[in-house]
Amino acid sequence: MFRFSSLFLCRHSHRRRHSLRHLSSLTSQPLELPLSFPTYFIWGSNTGVGKTLVSAGIAASTLLSPHSQFHYLKPIQTGFPSDSDSRFVIDKVAQLLFLRNPHTPLFASHRVLNVSSAAMERSIENHKIGEQGFGASKLICKTLYAWEEAVSPHLAAEREGLKVKDSSVLETLHSCFRDVLESGADKERSEIMCVVETAGGVASPGPSGSLQCDLYRPFRIPAVLVGDGRLGGISGTISAYESLTLRGYDVVAVVLEDHGLLNEGPLMSYTRNKVPILVLPPVPKDPSNDLMEWFEGCHSLFSNLKEIMHSAYFERIKKLHEMPRKARDIIWWPFTQHKLVPDGAVTVIDSRCGENFAVFKAQDAEVIAPVFDACASWWTQGPDAVLQTELAREMGYAAARYGHVMFPENVHEPALNCAEVLLEGVGKGWASRVYFSDNGSTAIEIALKMAFRKFSVDHGLIPNSLDDTTDGSSTDLLVLALLRSYHGDTLGAMEAQAPSAYTGFLQQPWYTGRGLFLDPPSVFMRNNTWMLSLPQGFHLEKLKLDSISFSSHTEIFHKGRDKSELATVYSSYISKQLSGFKGSNNIGALIIEPVIQGSGGMHMVDPLFQRVLVNECRSRKIPVIFDEVFTGFWRLGVETAVELIHCVPDIACFGKLMTGGIIPLAATLATNAVFDSFIGDSKLKALLHGHSYSAHPMGCMAAAKSIPWFKDPCSNPNITSEGRLLRELWDDKMVRQLSSHSAVQRVVALGTLCALELKAEGSNAGYGSLYARSLLQHLREDGVYMRPIGNVIYLLCGPCTSPEICHQLLLKLYKRLEGFDGMKN
């Protein structure tokens, strides 16, 4: 005997498809996964392998406990109502429990939340509406979306008019999780179980056409995989398992029906016994069989599976709680004063999906919550959820095909493809050679060696003889660079940057600062106006007001400014500084971060100044290096900053976003003239520099995938103007409002970057400042993860981020600024 609460059928239609690309954690209801109870996906290696039998078996095993509650969720159902998995679960569980205890009724509920019109009509014909019951349900079954035709969901949705966005499926599922949380508020963790049974196989399409393994990825719920015990089932089960693990799912068990082929043996060997393989007895084929005897025979197996699921759940909770303490005990974090990290401030990142961290939070209720990575994980990130999966697949292929192979005098396809993509993209029109390394700082070291050699050859500092060895009387070469510059953490790169908090005795006792460091003019928005700030040393008396303010950032980058009075002032200033520097004849390289100085405080250098500076160095035969480790690959709204400052370098360095940020790789691009300065009859004249992992195949594969992805309008909807520009991501009205806020000193918004400096004085200003701490903590509570550069804070999205998400970020920032009082930190 069992009792029903109401069966609800309600029509709910949608008009367009929607993919995971624009799914954001910034909605009013972030897609949090409650951890107060165990939740599992039930996946199938194919259709018809027994997912619903497994769900029913787990439910029956759970409900044998007197105070337990089981939730069965079926997000997508086709063939409805003649085929209803949730009704099957209720029917079989009710019969099983009645056999075991006929005097205790099962109170159960079954709800169908959204159906197509065709499924609605068939339901009415079959009198499936309006069954009544009472009592507090122990078994709650819900079908979220249902269609009448028994075909793939994307076809059913198209044919029956109930088109459902991916985001709608996830939001409805999230709402169901909240219902589970509320209904089980008075229960212990072990008394509740929730399973989400998918439709068809792991890679079967959902209603929008997205693969279900991609559709549900934002939740990353642990999985039970129902494998295939039939002929060919080993291959299908392994493929399904790999599809799940490739996307970051944890598979806690594999269950399959025994067809007498012993498929479990090869599966155990494949998983190396790390994943339990459970074998069900053969399912009776007689349609009249009610399966009660079969379920009874499976009782111990389903009890074992339930215990495996509970054990994995409690182990996960334990690890999530222990990780912050363990990390504080054994990890040394970069750029972190451990003494200033308060208890509870360590962020536990469970996973990443596209632009969002999945963060463990335990303050009020234990949840995995999406948090937007607004610092792009130190400027490396750009992929959406779709590209993340693509990169995982590409890198897996490269690892399986190549592992790692050494590079000198060798070539492999990923490296060649990556080099060609770089030269046809960021190096187009000027570069002819690509030198691979492993990170931005080492790319800079290589660039400096290249520039110094080119300078030495051009200025006769290297003897023109077959003897390539030199004595110890070589010239002490210097660099020309800018104040607030930053080019990496390695010792040589630090010598090429101006004195700062990064180069002081506490950090780099060997630092001398080998160069002339100019104080550059900067551009920013303040009080709704783009303004130019000129340091001391520039002659300002002849400049008109319109020379130091701009109507838009487009005007700032206009090449017509070359004929302005300001260009003359810049040229005079640079010439004067070089003439007055006693080592000017030994300046062997100009190195600049084009347009934006990142670690120096997110300052926008006037592109006109940098262009004049490059031209001055050209006239003196000083090689020019662009450090585009941060600015390259659409960070500033163009693929390379060359398109903003309208001049090219001799050498340029790229990294970070080059691989989509999924793995370290860097490249130093150079002209043929630079390359030729290393050509000679002796190996000693070659560039004797390299890394064990130079041009590693996985990184090259990722770069060759990411670089075209970001510039293709088919994969990046933000690309405009024939693939040359990103559309405006930051709402101009909101940016101007921020620039006029009483707490804000300046704003810089360009491409994927929106940075602002908070007004601060004394110890509250500068890199060591903690002034922004409370503000950023509040923003993290709002689902926005940021890290400061002293009293400078910034939002950094990806090239594929929608303007709608960027607008939400700005709204959250502005709202928190309204109540900000940094003096209370």
C-alpha cells in the first residue's frame, strides 16, 4: 500500500535555445549545490542499460531506514506519459517496501513540472492528472521537463514546441535542490539521499542540443555510472567513464547487469580497482514480471552501493573542511603575507567551470557556490565552459600522443601549428621567428638576450671574426624602460624594471636596476572625463586644455595625435632624458608593457608617448621589446597592443592567455634581423638558452586551439569588425558613474579590463596597503572573486564574457562602493 500526494502537470514553454556559454553565477539565484545531504548523478553508458532500475534500488535501500527520505529527480523525460521513469521508481519502491512491511504505508509524491502540449494531451487522455493522497512524503519524485515523443530530447523539444534553455534546466534543478534542503531540514545527513537521473547516455543531447555531460557540468555532482554488460559494453562503458572524468566528474561506482560476458573484469583492470564495479543479476525479460524477486535478489548489492555513496559523500565533506587547515600548515603561497591571512579566509576551490570557481562555503550552510573569477586567476583565464572542455580534450590527445619530447633540432605538429598561428596573428606583418619557453618572465629573459645581441651586432660590439668567444671587457648594456614597469620575477627580468616593492632589498638583494627609467604620462577617467596626467619634467605652458582631456578612449588611440603639440613635447622630453643620461650610449634595449602597466597598478600609459618613444629608439638603433604577457590575446580589446599604439616591435613576449590559461607556455617572437644576429659558424654564437619543457606538446596544442577560438565570431560572439576588435564589454554609463564616485581616484576601462584606484593616503596607499580588504571580502560574498594591487582593484573578464555579465559585475562593485569605508579595515 502507498499513498500519493498530488500529481502536478503544468505547461511551460520556452522560445529559444541557450548554451552554457552565457551561464553566469551572477544571477539573483546563484546555482549553489547544497552539501547538507548526498546528491548523485545516475549516468548511463547508453540508453537502455538500467539507470532507472539502479535509481529504484538505491531508493528502496535508503527508505528501509525509518526516518529516511529519498528524492528522485528526472530533469529530462521523453516518451511521456507512457514512459515515466519517476512513476516507475514510485511503483517499484512502493511494492518492494510493501512486501517488506505491509503494515507501514509509503507516502510518496510525484510531480511533473513542465510538459509539452502533446504530452499534456496524452496525459489527460490517460487520466494521469489529479491523484490525491496525504501525509509527509518519504519518496519525492519529480520530472522537470517532459515530451511525448520517444526520441532524443533535442528532437522532441524542436518538434513539440517546448524548447528549453540549458540555463532553465539548471535553474529548475537548482530549485529542486532547495526544496530537498527545506523538506529535510530536521533530518540528519545520513537520512536523506537525492539522485538525479539523466536521459540516455553520457553524451546524449539535452533539449538545447548541448551534451548532457556538458549541460550539468556547472554542478559537478558525483556520479554513479550504469555500465553495459552486453557485447560491446566494455568499450561503451569505458568511453562513458572517460567522457565524465574528462569533464571533471567524480565517478564513485560503476554498476552493470550481468550478461554472462564477465565485462566487470576488464573494467576493474581499466580502473585499476580504484572504482568499485558492482554486477547486477540478469534482469528478467518477461514484460509481465513485476521484478520484485529480482529487486529482492539485488538487496545486498544496492545496500552496498548506498554505503559506497554515503562513504564517498562523507569523505568529501571531511576533505573540504580540512583543506584550509592543512594548506596553512604546509603551503607557502605566492605574494602572500601569511601572518595577515585571518582564520576562515582560505578559499577552498572545488573546481572551475568556465569563468566561475566552484567554492566551498560553510558559514551558514555547506554549499558549493559559483564565484566569478574576476582577476582571471592572475590574468591567465579566458575560456568559457565550452572551450574549457575543448582544451581538456586537446591536451589529453597531446599527452597521449606525445607525452613530452625534447625540442632542439626537432619538430612536432603542435609546436609547428602554434608557431604558425602566432606569426599569422600577434606577429603578423613584423615577426618571422618564434622562440618557446615556459612562462612570461623567462620569455622576457630571452627577449633581453635577443635585444642585446642585436644591439651589439648593429653597434660593432662583437668582433666580426670566426672566433666567437669574447673576453671579459664586454660593454655593460642597459635598458630603457618606464617607472611602474614590471616584467617578471626572475633576476634578469627584475633588473630590467624600475625600483618598486618587488625589487627592494627585502625581495631582491642583488637588484641594481640596470637602466634608465622614464616617468610616463598616464591616461584615466575621473569625474566622467578621460584625462591625461603629465609627470614633472614636461613643459606644459604651451599645451591647450583639449590636449590633456579626451571625449572617449577611441580618441586616445587615434594616430592623428602624432601631429599634435603633445607629440612634440614628448619627443623633446625623451631626447632630453636620453641626452642627460651618462649611460645612454649603452642602452641596448627598450622594453615596455604596451598601453597597460599591469602589476605596477593598472596604469594606462599614453599610447602616443609610447609610440614617440619607440620611434626615438628606432632612430638610435635600439631594439624594441613589447612585453605583452598580460596585454596580448584580446586583453585590451584587440589581439595585440600593436593595433592600439600603431607601431611594431623587434621582439615581443606572450604568455598567460596564449593557451587559454589552462597550462603554462610562453613565446618570444622576433624579426629576421634579430634572428640573423645569432647566426654564425660556431655554436657559441647561437642563443644558448632553453628549458626542459620548451614547446611542450600539451601547451602548444592548447595555444593552437585557444588563439583561433578567441578571434572566431562563431566561437566568440564578442568579435566584431572582421575579427579585429572586441565589442565594448563594460557599460560606458556605469564606468562613468564609477569614475565619479567619491571613493574612486581614477578608472581605466579597456577591453577585458576595468580597474579603479581607491582614494587613499599614507599607509593606505601603495602595494602594501590593506585598504581594499573589506570591500573585496564583501564582493566575494556577492560571488565576485577579486585580488587587489594595494589600493587598486580591478575586474578582468575573458574575451568571450558577455557584456551582460560585465554589467552585473559593475553593478555589484558600485553597490559595495556605496557602503565602503576603507578606514575601518
